[in-house]
Amino acid sequence: MTWFSVPPRAFRWTSGEPRSFASSDHGTRTFCPRCGTPLTFSSRHLSEEIDITVASLDEPAKVAPKADIHVGTKLPWVVLDATLPSHASDREGA
């Protein structure tokens, strides 16, 4: 899944109200209650950002990738852009 991150203060819903659930002891995910599309992820460990699914945007092509993260667990058939920074787990130092 492709995500991008923004500070919570820079994010707002423009239409509808998502549903949410605790996906771990520190994380909350939201989704569309009508179709089930995953929308966001937020964590108490990273309170300075909210992650948003690119595929849920009206114009996803406007969000260009800046890095690949968690590549240590990618499936063997996934082909990544070699020109992007790559991180085995999280964004170490990013």
C-alpha cells in the first residue's frame, strides 16, 4: 500500500465521516463506512504525522513518491524505483 504523511494540523476531511478502529495498542486506522476503503493511519508513537492512503485520493497521481520504506518485507515480485531512497524498515533518519 502506498501512503503519504502530513502533520495532523494540515489534514482535514472534506466530505463524509470515516469510521475508525484501534489496529494496535498505539495505532488507529480509518476507513470509508460505505465501501471499506482504507483511509488513514495514526500512531501515538508518531504523533507529528498522519498517514493517508494515496489510492483513496481523488487525484492520486499528484502525490509523487519520495522514498520506499519497509522494503525488507516486500514481496519478491515487487519492482521498486532504484532512484528513490530505500529503507529496510521505517524511515531511518528520513
